Amino acid sequence: MSAALSRFIRIPELLTALVDFLGPQELARLMLTCRYVKSICEPVLYRHLDLTFHPGRTNLLLTPKAKGALMKNISSVHSLTFGRKELPYLFNALFVFYPPARTLSRGYSPLLQALSVQMTSLTRLEVCLRGRILDGNPDPFPLPSTPNDPRGRLRRLFRIIDASPSLQELDVEGLPIVSGMDFLEWQRTIGKLSELRSLCVSILIWSSKVSKRWLREWSNLLAVCPPSIREFEVYRVYFRFPGHEDDFDHYQRSWDDDDDDAGVMMTVAKKILPGRFDDLTRLDIHRDPDDESTTTTDLWQILEGCPNVDSLQLSGFRSGMGGFDLASVIMTGCPSLKRLMYDATSSPVDSNVPFRLMSIMQNDDQIEELVLDALSLNEFFLPIARMGLQKHAESLRVIRLSTCSDNQPSRNITLFLAECGGLEEFDVLPTEDYIESCIDLTDAVAIRPWACTKIRRLLLGVAIPVLPDWGSKGVEGA
């Protein structure tokens, strides 16, 4: 065999090893050389697919030729992202559309393909069902169905998820729920994903009747997740029924709004078997402060089924016995805890729960990151806070205090700087709309020496007082 022929035969092997390192433009140029090279490069071009409309970008859902290529290479897609407007077009391309005969390869049957579409390589699916703002650019996607058709969007989404058996990460924003049956169908859909690792959902409820029972229905969602689940988040509910139209309008407008001041909600699962979720390492539990039926007992039933959680976020819980009962539940349920995020906005008196937890933990130097929202320490709880910080002084590397109010005295800030020898990052952020100066840093910054000699980031935000609105009268002497 000649050297030239040997090199020619090794071209497929070379291409297969090379395509992973090429960008879309290089792959597109290679595809123009010959049909054989195109058959190798084209599936790679579809691995990471973002179908969301962006001005100036070629869209894969508008022309018959593009739809045919998408349908032919759908089994090669690893990551898929699309929005509310693209959902019906994608659904039609996968399950309804029949491309022209001249665009089909030999042996390709559109009918059989539509009936047996399986995105076997798809591991990550990101869907945004909210309305979006295009900054004045024309939207090429007129809705083919009624704009207010939440059930239609829901059924199409379920069909796409059902065709993705290897899905590991699922992120759905603005999931429309109209009736209790939608809850059950969503649970059945999630229950089929045996390899699911991460589930992140924000819910849009369209009925006051459903809003009253959503917590009970969603309490089964974590229980139906596969044992392989590692991250589970269900975000706040936005209501669309009489009396809450403003919330819905704000929801539709706020494309980039990450404001959770209205509270983030997550279901309280009450039917978890102990040890069921051994792989779950991160758990965010956001309780509605107005929900009196959810107690620390329900929290224990969740943590009992997730023994290996090392990152825990809690908000909306109220504790008794000086924070001891909630701290005991967390200590027993999360023996491997390293990262704790605690929001005491609904009950500032419970700001001591994280410090109570650190003081009663069996192992010293275990907590590595502490994120506290609405910190408010009084004279009674300062010794408890000092005891907890001293117990984890060497392991505690990151501390973030946000929305501090109540005129936080400098001794509270000084406490962290003076006790945490291993501290590397320390952030103190006041609430943005606080009317009075809320943090006194006089002694905190001047203290010498600091215990934290390894600190790399120090962010101390001081609120600028907001003057009240005096109307047209003005301020005398101004």
C-alpha cells in the first residue's frame, strides 16, 4: 500500500478526532468539500443547539431544508435551548413536519421518523416559557396557536421531554399549570427520567383553585424523582387570577429580573423514603411564610431521605426554643453539611439558627461557607454566635451577609473578622431601599489585629440614606 493511499484511508479517523476541536464556521467549510465529510461534521454541528431567536442569527426552524436537517440530526443533540415562541415550531419540526422529498436522504422515512423520534443523546434541556423582550427587533415567530394556550404549551413540552430518555439536567422557566391534572402529568413525566441529575422549575399557576392545592400536589414531586437526583429546585409561583394580574404582568415583563423579594417557594415533600436520595448533595427548601401547615417535622422528613446533602438553603422557616429545634433538625439530617444559606427575612429573631447549628455540630471546622440574609443579632445571641464561629474558625472561608438592616452595630461585623482565622471572602451588603444608615463600620474596619490573615476579598457596602419624598414643598433651608 502506497503512503498516499494510506493517508487517504486514515482521513475518516483524522476527521473524527479533529471535529471536536473545530468551531461552527470551520465545520461549515468542511461540510462543503464532499458528502462523506459532511456526514461526519454535520452531527457535531448539532451537539449544542440554541434555537432561541437572536437578531442576525440563522434560524433552524423556519425553512423546510433547515427543518429536515434538524430532524435528521436530532439524535446527535446533547444540549438544547429554546423559548416559548420556538416551542410549537420545534414540536412541528420533530413530530408533524414532513420535509420535501428532494431534501431527504435515501432510506429516510418522515412518517417513521416522526413516530419514533428519540433524542437519545440529549442530556441537558433548557426551556423558557415566559414572554420575552426583543429590544425593538422584529420577532420572526408568530404564534401558530392561541397566545394564551398554556395547556398546548404544556403538552408539547411533555412530548419533547418524553422523547429524551437520557436527560440529566432539566431547567424549565414559567411552567404553566392550569389544573390538578397538569400537576399529575408533570409528575409522571419527571418519573420517567431515570438518569435525571438536576431539576430546576419555576411555576406559573393560572387558577385560584389550583393555587390552593399546589403545595399538596407538588409535595410528591421530589418523591417521584429518580434516586440519581442531585439538585432539586422549584421556584416561586406567579399567580394569574383575579386580584393578582399585576403580579402576572410583572412576570411577563421582567425578562432579566432576578428579584425574589416576594419569596421563593419550594414544595415540602412528605413521602420520601430514608436513604432514597443518596446522591443528592444540594437542596434548596423555600417555605411560604404564610403556610402554617409546614413545620420543622416536614423538614426532617425531607432531610431524612437526603443523608449526603452538603449544601443547604433554607428560607421562610420559623424556629422555636431559641432556634434549637430547627438547628437540631439540620444537624441530624445533614451530617456532611459544608455550605449553609439561611434567609431570616420572614422572622429576623431566627437569625441565630445558623450559629446555634454550628455550636452544636459534632465535628469542628466543618462549615466552609455561610450565607445569611437579613442578619439581626441582639445582645442575647452574640455569645451563641461567637461560640459557633470559634468552633468552625479554621474551615470557614466564605461569609456573605446580605440585606442587613436594623442599624447593625459594628460589633456584629467585628465578630466575624475577629473570630474566623481561615476567612478568605467576607461580604456585607445592606438593603438597597433602607431609609437610614444601616451599618456602622467604625470599629469593624479599625480593629487590630484581624484574626483572618488569609482574606482575599473584603466587600463592605454602606447604604446611602434615602430621603423621604417631600412633594412640591421642598426642604426648608435647602
